[in-house]
Amino acid sequence: MMSYLSDGFKRVNNIDWSKSGSKDEPSNMALIQEYIRRAAILIRSCDLQSSYPFFNAARALGYDADPSIVENSPKLKELTNSFMKGTCEAYLEWLKLMDCGNETALKFDDLYEPLMLLIERGGTIRRRHGEIITGGYAFPLANAEYMSKQAPIDISDEGLKAWSQQ
């Protein structure tokens, strides 16, 4: 039987953390905007109260933190960047809910995919005065209602390459 969580552990443990934050490409903004759009749809459809846009969706749905997730991922224990660590923990806890058959998690199975791609590609973000900064761009943090109505962004390799060539 396939386990989303065990695949997630493999993915997190295969990230080359030495290149973390080293690539500030324009396509990073596409990834951030697509994640924010997905998070906004989840927040609106489930009427969640959370620290939008970066939040732990499993906890926002009322599930407790799972300390075994960090314990079972040696790379996560070493991380000092709170954005990277928090994103990976939230991603893994979401996968655990998917393994448990949680309908919301299964419906929004790719919620964290844009952020995981950003991390795997060596990207990072900064926040300043209500803006998110990455890839040489500043993105004003719009409200969830507005973002939930935006068109999806193609985050395939081809889509991201096209974004970088704009």
C-alpha cells in the first residue's frame, strides 16, 4: 500500500539543503502565488481561521502537532530556517492526514506542492511590510477571497521556465 507520508519523508530527506536559499529566480514568485491561491481556496472552502497564507493546514483543521514527524526526519531536526522547517512539517502532517483518509486533505492533496518545489529548487522568501519578496519581485499579500478567485498557475517545469523568461 502506498503511503503519502513515507514518500514525503523521502522527498524531504532528499532535499539538498546546502543550496537552500541560493536561487532567487523569477519563477519562485509563480510558486508562491500558486501556493497562496491554493491556501486561499482551502481557507475559504473550510472557513478556517489561520495565519494566512503560511500555515499548518492540519493544525488549522484541528489536528494536534505530531512530534514524531520531526523525530523521524533527521534533516528537519537540523534546520534553523523557520520557514523551511515549518513548511516541511506542515507538508508532512498534511500527508499523514491523507494517509488517514481525511477528505479535506485528499481534496487538497497538492496544497504544499508549490512550496516544496520552491524549497527543492533552492528558493526562499522574505516578508516585509505586508509583502512577500522572492525571485526579485515583491508581491502584496492580498486577502484570501481575492486570491481564491485567481487562475491557477502552471508550476510544471515548462510553466516555470516560461515564467522565468518573461
